[in-house]
Amino acid sequence: MPASATNLHHDLARAARALWLAEGASAGTPVAEAPLAARLAVSRTPLRAALRLLAEAGITERRGRATVLRDPARPLPEPDPVPEEALIATIARDHAEGRLPDHVTEADVIRRYGAARGTVSRALSRLHAMGVVERERAQGWRFAEPLASESDRAAAHRFRLVLEPAALLEPRYRLDPGFVREMRAAHAAVLARPFRRTDAVPFFEMNAAFHLGLARGAGNRFFVAAVEHQNGLRRLRNYGWRFDVGEAHLTCREHLAVLDAVEDGKASRAAELLAAHIERAGP
């Protein structure tokens, strides 16, 4: 696979393959760029890179000037994790499990993990952008405060159970179609492959984006602000997840069931499904 292929390109390739498998598409089915880009809610530029990955895997092929499916059942090779992504997952998990102190410097991280300075700098910068670490005035980085006590986590969980389903019942509720397409493609990509250790961080970010997008459908900034706050409180704790493929896939199926109910105009059913999902997932 080309070294220039990014995570987005691999995710789009997996999502396209998952769509074809779900639809029972057979060899010889034409692959048109514009309709596929619209379904995956992306521009043609990243889609073309994804199609190159699919062609290299033998899933699609060129016939004259057209692209067609060759064998959608063929496996799509997994990319090697980007170094800083693997480091982000390791740092987050080690802190969540008490192996990393609340305050660290770049030098600490370099010594502990034997990573290159550039990789460490990029990993810490991305954790900062996610709200997981904060830059200290003097030197180094400090992890944001998670929900430390069991009673706080239980209280936050109860708040989510009241808050998020209620957003779906707002009288002028409407989901952005682009958000729906993006979430369906992202969830299809997760369902199309095993869950890996380095997937904890991007999986949580997809999860957080899903819940925030549902809240935005209410058209009420107070719902959005509250869900953003809850996502922030959950972020550091959940970066230490040790999901297996069954749990990750169950979460995806529950999310997709909520989307199905919303798009079918069944607001009460969607709220029930979302409450059941939050209840099952726990604090």
C-alpha cells in the first residue's frame, strides 16, 4: 500500500467494501465515483485514494475507462498504525491504569516509551487538542481531571440518561443528512474489521461525535453544550477502554438502530433505544 495513504483513506476503503457486502453487490458491478462519494459524505479526492487501496487489494479493478467490483469479499489489508496514534493510545491507557503520573514532560515520555521526539510532540499536541492534557505554565503537560469518584461517575451517567434521549424528543428535531451519512460510513468501517488495541482513541472520538451530532439535531445550544461537557468528562476515562470486537460491534449496531428510528420518524422509539444504549454502556 502507498505510504501516502492516510487513516481516512483506509476508513473510506473499509466503509465502501462494507456497503457493497451489505448490499450483496457482485463482481462486475460498476463503481461510480460521484454517487459513492455522496454516500460516504466525502469529496472525490480522498475517495480516489481509497479506491486505489481497494484496487491493490483486488476488490475493484479497471475495465477500460470504468472501475468495477472484482471481488468484494476479498479481505482488505490493515494499515500499520501511525506511530503517534499507537503512542496516544498507550499514553492514555497507562495514565488511566495508574502507570503514568498526572504530570509528564516530553523527555519523560521519550525515555519511557523510546519514541522519537517528533512522534512524542505530535502525540501530546493531539492529546491537547482533544482536551486530554493541558500544557503547564512552567514545563510539561498535565492530564485533565477525569470523573474520579464512583459517585460522580454514577451521577454523570444518570444525567446523560435524562439529557440525551430528551434531545431526540424536541418538537423541531432534525438530523443533518451529511452527519447521518458520515456516521453510517464510519460505523460500517468499524463493523467491517476486528477491533485493535490502537482503536480505543478513534473509536471513542467517533462515539463522542455520534452523541454530539444527535444533540445538535435538537437545534438547542444548551443540549449541545451539555453533551460536549459530558464527552469531555468521559474522554480521559474511556481512552483506557479495552474493548473486544464484540463490544465495539454491539455499540455500532445500537447507534445505527437509533439512526434508523430517527430517520423513520419514530422519535419515542429512538429515545428509548438511546436510553437503553447509555444504560447498557454504563458510567
